[in-house]
Amino acid sequence: MTWLITGGAGYIGVHVVRAMTAAGEQVAVYDDLSTGDSGRVPDEVPFVHGSTLDAAGLRRTMKDLAVRGVVHLAAKKQVAESVERPLHYYRENVEGLRTLLEAAAGSGVEAFLFSSSAAVYGMPDVPLVTEDTPCAPINPYGETKLTGEWMVRAAGRAHGMATASLRYFNVAGAAAPRLADAGVFNLIPMVFEKLTEGAAPVVFGDDYDTADGTCVRDFIHVDDIASAHLAAARELTGRTPGTDLTLNIGRGEGVSVREMIALIGEVTRYGPAAEPVSAPRRPGDPARVVASADRIRQELGWSAAHDVRRMVESAWAGWCLRHPGARRDLAGVRSAPLAATRPA
């Protein structure tokens, strides 16, 4: 069975590709390279440069590669950008998914795995977010992900595909330095950037109703995200056509922003320089968002393997590779060997 991984040249995508190929799954990558890097796709993995808005290209790819399963990771994912460009996000994330589902249904695809997000929950006021927590997204990005879940479920029932939606929490880390996230949109790389520039990290809001006044989040290693995809893909191959799963991917443990910054200072050895400064709250930031990981453990027998320190260490190794001026205190951090990759 060949799995087509859309967005497979991106940060999360290349980790999913590695996990699935290492486990013996047959995969191919379909990516428009708007944020991905084809040089990180292993040589033995077929690569197609294309957009999920290209219906003919999708149908041709599925036919040529005899695709029977889809892992859909391709999407626009910056919350602030989604507020500024909502129609762009609806076009890319919703219309792109609709086009992909139509091609999949017409090509005999049997299993469809959708990359969703904890953004579908909005601002949940609960200690642990379960899959039954009401969804109330507060930005266009979250809205497109929730709409995507509805579309995937409906298409699966109508066309006999087993489907699943995986709701990620805060993804971090890397399997190897060259696979690290190149963006500076999340807490860990944002702190790295400040420290490298000789500036203090910034805490947005220090008066939340939490133990230290800062927001609490559930951080999950990207390698754990990848292993969850593998487990879900294998589960779908044995499920009744038309059935659907919705699962959180998290560790079930909260870490505050202040705690994370302190750990980053320790790992990078910037120490006191990592003492943050406070800024006003950002609109829409909930005080606490931590996953319940019970259902995925029950359904798939999956649980996270990496702790927060490993996330920071591996992310820092990747940051140092891309920023030679940063301190290279983690040059000896262990990482998994890379498969041969195609030239960029």
C-alpha cells in the first residue's frame, strides 16, 4: 500500500516520511515547496512537486503511484497570518483539502489521515483537553482545521474511506539538526533568536491564573508526532471503511512559558541571560491548554517517548547548525542517522 504524504518536505512532513519508511511503509511525497525543502526527502522516496489545488496533478499522481492511503499535512499554519489573510487560508486549507479529497475518492483511496490542530479548541477552560471538549476556534487557522475535520469525516463516510484527524498540541524538537524547524514562530525558536541576538526573551503576560502567572502549554516532540502518524496510518488500514477517529497528540503534561525559558537557558548555557522580560498579554492566548492523551493510548497503544529537555536540546542543535554565531554547547547531542537525501 502506497501512502501519499502531502507536505512531506516540510518540518513535520519529513519526520513522518522518516518514521513511515523506517517502519517499512511505502510512501511518496507531494509538496508545493512553499515552505518545504525537497533536499530533505530521502532519495528512495518518490517526490512530486505540486499543489493540492491542482486536481489533475493529484489524480495523475495517485494513478501513477497506485496510491491507496493519504497523509495530509500540507497547510498554511500561521495564526497571525490567518487573521490578516483569511481568504488565503480558506483557499489553501479548505479548498486544497476539498480538491485532495475529491481526487482521493475518485482514485480508490482507502485510508485518509488528516493533520488537524489543538487550535480547533480555541480557549478551553478545562485542566485537560479531551477530544470531547467543545471546539470553538478563535482564528481563521483553527476554523480551517475544524472545517477540514468535518470534510474528512463526511467524505470518508460517503466514499468508503477509513479516516482519522490528529489534533497536535505544541510541536518542538528535531530528529537530527538538519531537520529542525527553520521558522521562528513558536516559543522555543523565538527564545533562541533573542538569546543569539543578546536580548532578553519576552513573556507575553505574567498575570494569568497559573502557578507562575505565565501560560501553560503541552509540548510534544516532532518525532512523537511522526510515530503517532505511523500508528494511526497502520490502524486505518485495518478499520472498517467509513469509520473515523479523532485523537489528540500530546504528552498530557503542562509546562509554563517561564519554566520553558528557564530550561532553554540551562540547556543553551546562557543562564541568567535567559531571564525574561514581561510584555502585555496577546489577544486570544488561553491561560492553559494541555492535552488528555488517554484516547490515543487506548485506541493506538501510543504514548510520547521524548521529554521537554530532549525537545530543547535537539531544537538547539538545529538552531546552531543554521546560525554559526550561536553557542554550540550541544555539538555532541545525539540524533538519529539521516537517510541519503536528494540534492536540494
